[in-house]
Amino acid sequence: MPSWVIDRYGRNDVLRFTRDMVFPIIHFPNEVIIQVHAASLNPIDLSMRSGYGATALNMKRDPLKLKSMDTEFPLTLGRDVSGIIMECGLNVSYFKPGDEVSFKPKCLSHTEAASLPYVGLTAWSAVNQVGGLNRSNCSGKRVLILGASGGVGTFAVQLVKAWGAHVTAVCSHDASTLMKKLGADDVIDYRSGNLEEQLKTLPLFDFILDNVGGSTEKWALDLLKKWSGATYVTLVTPFLINMDKLGVADGMLQTGVTVGSKTLKHLFKGVHYRWAFFMPSGPSLDEIAELVDSGKIQPVIDQVFPFSEVPKAFLKLEGGHARGKTVIDVISKK
């Protein structure tokens, strides 16, 4: 079976094409096998190529230690797919062979659909499951999205706008037209001056989604409305890094101490501080599909590569300044 794999962690030269990858088999009764028509890349795939999250993800891949070898290699990277169900485990009742994965939005091609699952569920996790916003309570709320032009950002802008929020998007100037097209009410160019000072001239916010991290956390929470339930959610966390450095138990302990102390610190200041992660959820994907089919959310694709050019796709993503997703057309003969 053709596949792009890595035999060690490193930079882009570790990617290797093979036609000899073993065809997957079902190990657990809740698993399915998918014929992949398209896939897409996310920043976490770049990090994982270099070994990020290896400790936690290896435990998740093989929790019962069923593999006879002690290594995860050869390893196939990737999180997002769109395709057709080929085979189902005995306990799978939601799908049957021949179904499109997660009942793909009817209006999308597989290439378009492959751009949505990871960023959509990550944004959904941050905004809804962690941030507490939904279609019933979001109307009129002021939402700030830092790093709005990437995969998660472009999805989040559309999601909260569909729910009636006033959206302020932070990106570079060349992405401002895209942000307006997606529904942002205000667009702030982080290159046009001191970003903190620019945002301080605006009314305070009810919700902030931070896709950037770094120094933004030091001042962004001051932009929230105090003692009103306003929430800051960041997707840039040390969770997997802690586990890589300290092991599973100590890494989880360190992570708990860090997030707990920050939560309490900001709670005393009248705002909520939260971490968010990608959370797999079939029902959430179904809700996303409904929003897509109704025209309220559209996939934002930066570039599509054929399967033969997977390394080029990684380099494209690694170059930064993405405007949406980098997608790989798996079944095209180009």
C-alpha cells in the first residue's frame, strides 16, 4: 500500500515514500478502515515529524502494547482525512461500508472536506466545550481571535459569526480581505503597530481565542470585561512538551499545577483562563456538517498538492503565513 512515512524524527528529509506499507487491519471492535480520498496538514503534523508529543501519542496509539516491536516506526503522519468507509468493526453501528466519513457535507468535495475535521473540532472545543459559547448565548458578544488567518482561526471566525457574535480578527494586512469575506467585523493588522495598544483602543471583549501564544498571554487577558464571565482560551499549551520531558505521570502533574495556578490567578482578577485542545467528537462533526451545508461555514484552502508532493506540502506549511489549510489530493493521478 503506498504511503509517506518517517523512520526517525527530524526535519523534512525524514519523509520517505513507500509502496510496501502493510494494509491496516481492525484491532478493536469500534474501529473502521477508510479509503482515503484526501488529507490535510496541520501545524501539529510538523511538530510530530520532529518528535513532539511522542510519549503521549505512542501511549494512545498502542495502549495495550499489542505491537511486538518497541518502536513506532515506520510512522505515518496526519490527522485529517476524507474518504469512504471500507470495513467496520463489530461494534460500529453508526457507519457501514460505502458511507462517506462522518457523513461528509453534501456540498463539499473530498478535498474540501478533508480541510475541516481537525481545525473544526479544535475550534469547536475551544469556543463551545471550553469557552461555553453556543448558538443560544453568543449573539452580540464581542469575540477577539488572535491568529485568525490560519486553519483554526478561519474556522473560528465563521463559527462565532454564525452564532451572532461581533468578531475582531487579528492577522497580517494581506489576509484582511479574507477575514472580511469570512464575516469579521473588525480586522487588526498586527504588523501596523503595537498590537496591544491597537486593541486597547477597542471596547473590551467577552471572549478571546488565542492561536498565537507567547507574549500575547501576558497582556491579552486585560482586554476582557472583568467580573462578567469573560473567558480567555489558549490553544498553545505545554501539555505534550511536559510529557515528553518528564514522562506521563510527572508531565501530567506539572501540567495540572501550571494550569491550576494560572486559572486561580486570573479568577481573582475577574476573568476566566482556560486551555483547549483538539477533542474528537462525532456529534460535533455532524453539527459542523449542518453549518457547512447551510452555507454558514466554508472551507478555507490555501493550496492543494498531489500525493506525490507530500514533502512540498510540509514545506509549504512550514513556511508559515497560511491562509487556511494545506490539502493533499490522495487519489489524483497527477
